[in-house]
Amino acid sequence: MKSNENDRLITFSDGVIAITITLMAFEIRLPDSTVPWTDPTLWQALLDLSPQYRAYLLSFLVIGVFWLGHRSKFTHITRHSQALVWLNMLFLCEIGFMPFATDVLAQSGERLATILYAGTVATISLTSGAMTFYAMRAGLAETQHDAMMKAMLSILTPALVFCLSIPIALFDPRLAQLSWLLLIPANILAGRFGRQPQS
């Protein structure tokens, strides 16, 4: 049974993540116009916002994966310490940076914007992994060591994919962004590995 403190930590984290997703939606807005919108001009403006739509959808999915991982992690972590609380605060701080990184990616999509976004996602993933590793080493998780290591593999998969995309972005930002789709098969492989029967 989780302590009340852990319940509050999870509730606070859920709230920060929900607000972050909401803030990203606020970044999608029509440009200022001095004349009334007509159907043709509105249609064109909506089409011009397609980079914002793509960036929002990508970030929504990424944050959703981190949220699911966070919830799953705390089904195993039943106690906490001051260090774990601060690691969780760092994780939420990085999650809170996502609306800015998403807006930069939507506005530019070039080399620096791609690297900023990939670096942000990779950093969040590494911090999440550090929380799991610390909880396991500090005896805060009531689960088998193998189960936590398999969870760590799933948590660190985004870090691997997005870190590998950074050198690609130096030469071709579009190809780097396409490489993020590798997160789908990588997560599937990580899940299959996690379901391997123990010998």
C-alpha cells in the first residue's frame, strides 16, 4: 500500500503533466488578421498551421508515454525519500519545458530546433530512468530486481532513439525527425523483451 505522501506526489505529477499538455494546445493559434476571416483565407491559415499540429501530436504522444511510464513506475515504488522527490521535481521541470521545445520545433524544424527537441526528450527519459535506478538501489521499490530492470529498459528507449537522432540532425534535420518513428518498433521490442519468460 502506497503512503499518503506517494499518493500526493503522483497526484501532483499528474497535474503538472496535464497542465503541460494543455499549454501546448494553447500554442496553436491563428495568426493576427486585420480583416475578417473568409472561408478561403481561414482554410489557408489552418493549412499553414500544419507544423504546429504535427508538433503538438508528437509531443502529446511523447508526454503520454512518459506519463504512462511514471504511473507504472509508482505502482512498484511504494516509499519515497527526499532525493526521490527532488528527482521527480527535476523530471517535472523537464516535462514543463516541452511546450517551448515543441513551439520551437513547429516554428523552425531546422537543425537547432530538432536538436533542442531531441535533447529535451532524451533528458526527460534519462531523468525518469535515474528515478527508477535510484528507487531500486535505495530499496524504495517493492518488486523484483528483474522487473525493475525491464521497466528501466522501456523508460530509456526514448533516450536511445532521440540521442541517436542528434548527430543525424547535424546533417539532415528532416531525416532526424523521421528517425523518431523508430520509437514505435523500439518500444515494441522493449515490451517483448520485458515479457520474456524467466529461465
